[in-house]
Amino acid sequence: MRTLIIAESGIRNRTDAERLATAGVDGLLVGETLMRSTDPATCIQQLQVTRYAH
């Protein structure tokens, strides 16, 4: 059984998402950044990055 790794805090932009993906994170829990965004759809698109195999 594989354990999923989820990053839960401090994800503000694509650079953060890419850094976490490179570190092997499987998913992101984004709260404040999404809630404060004036364009949530674009915010979500910008945070979508390729998850690297680990």
C-alpha cells in the first residue's frame, strides 16, 4: 500500500507547486491563496503542475 503525501500550507504560486512536485508531493491542499484570488479558475490552473514519479 502506498501512502499519499499532501502539502497543506503555504502554497501561494506555481513556483511553490513545482517545488513540492519535485519533492515528491502527490497533492496540494490550497486554502487561503484560492479564497483570496480574484480569479479562482486561473489560480487553480496556475497551481496545476506535473507530479514527478517517486
